Amino acid sequence: MTRDRSWLLAILAMAITIVLWASAFVVVRAVGHDYSSGPMALGRTGVGSLALTAIVLIRAVRRRAMPALPKGRQLLIALAWGAAWFGLYNLALNEAEVHLDAGTTALLVNFAPVLVGVLAGLFLGEGFPARLMAGLAVAFAGVCLIAAPSWTGHTNLIGVLLGLAAAVLYAVAAVVQKPLLRSIDALTLTWIGCVIGAIVCLPFVGGLVHELGRAPLASTLGVVYLGVFPTAIAFLTWGYALSRTSAGKLASSTYAVPALVVLVSWFALGEVPAPLAFVGGAVCLVGVAIATLPRRSRGATGAAARQRHS
């Protein structure tokens, strides 16, 4: 595979991830009226595990060999990563959307790319420029604005804290996943993670059985959608793209998710974040731009100016 083709496939994979992850915020909010946070997380990871297992088995038949599983310390890290990324993250996200609208939750989770940049600089050697700290401070100010009193006259601190918890889990998982992908292919790692996430959510099996019996078909299909598309497919395309680019750059591409969520939830659910949340989201985006966008060198700027005047 040529370098250009590999790059284009990585861009396509990330585009698929962005669209499907954005849809997840809206669907979680929509089906949350019929499925509570724990049972929804179990249903999502359970369906995702089944879908990924089917893909793994199809590949095994074609290759006439089952995937090689990690061993020892690497296996322990992969299990912990799966528990955090697929289990705890989904639980935190689902519960956050009980207290907040889909757009505001997406804006809070969008704080994660800055954290990815910090952690990747510290642990992955992707660079730790001074401007990253300035961007982090600006983005944190944006989060504070989102958390400030809204038009209802009070702040739902539980929802805000859960949204930030999801952002932290997302950031840590992204940084841990990058080195794992050097020796474990994206499909195998995603499959392991999703299965472990489902196991973490097993305490909610009783609630899932109960809610399955009374939930309308549309909500149940929504949970199935979450398992197949934003989980099995989107996490797989995320892993594929992450194995071909830096964690910081890949995370920065998810800045488009909140904008998509706000638009879709506006039209589909009639939800619009409070005005201050929009301002906070914009400040967050300014912060991540400061932290991650490359600075043009003075030489390049001078050359561009000379070209314009020539």
C-alpha cells in the first residue's frame, strides 16, 4: 500500500469515527428515556462485542487462523484499557446525558483532545510545547463557562463532573491505546476492549432484562445501533487511524463532533445548549487550537510574503 493511499484511508476512517461518535451522543439521549445508564452501556457493549466477534471469526476463516492474543503485562494493560474505554467511559457518558443535553455533553467531552495532547507529550514523546499549557488553560476556562449557571438558574454539577470524567477516560484510553497498537492489530485490540467493557457492565444485566421487556422497539433498535455503529465500527476505524498517525493529531480531528451533535440534536430532539454553553464551547475550541495547531515558522511566513509581492 502506498503512503498516499494509507493516509487517505486513515482520513476516511477518522471521518467515519467522527460521524458515528457524533450520532452516539444524540441516540444515547433519545433512548435514555427507556434505558437507564448501566443497562444501556451493557446493551451497547454486548451488541458491539457480538458484531466484533463476527468480524474476527470471518477474518479467522479467511486467514485460517485465530488472532494472536497479547500475553503477560501487555494483556493486563489491554484489559485495563478495555475496562476504562468501553466500560467506564460509556457509563459516565450515559449518566452525564441524564443530567445534560446531548450538545452540552459533547462540548464537555471535547475537552479530551487537550488532555490527549498533554499526556501524549509526557508519555509518547509527541512533543510538549509551552503553548500547549496556554491552550489547556483557555480550554479549561471554556469548561468552566459550560459549568456555570445556565438559563435555568442553576448548574447541574453532577452532569458536568460526569462529562469531564468521560473526557479524562477518553484521553487516558487514547494515550494507552497508541503503544498497544504497535504489537496488536486494531481489530483484535478493539474486540478485546469491547468484550472487557461488556464484562465490566455485567452487574446491570438484571436491569437490562427488565428494561428490554418494557422499552419500545425504537429504543431497543437505538441500543442495537449504538452497539454496531458508534461502538463496533467507530472504535475499529478509530483504532485503524490511530495506528497510522499521532494520538494528538487524531484527537484534534474530533473537534468536529460537538458541532455535529449540536446540529443533529437541535433538529432531531429539539435540544439547544444554553447560550453560555455555546460560548464555553467556542472558548474550548480556541484553547485546543492554541494547543495543537502548528505555528508557522518566521522563514515560511517571510517566504510567503515575498511570493505574494513578486
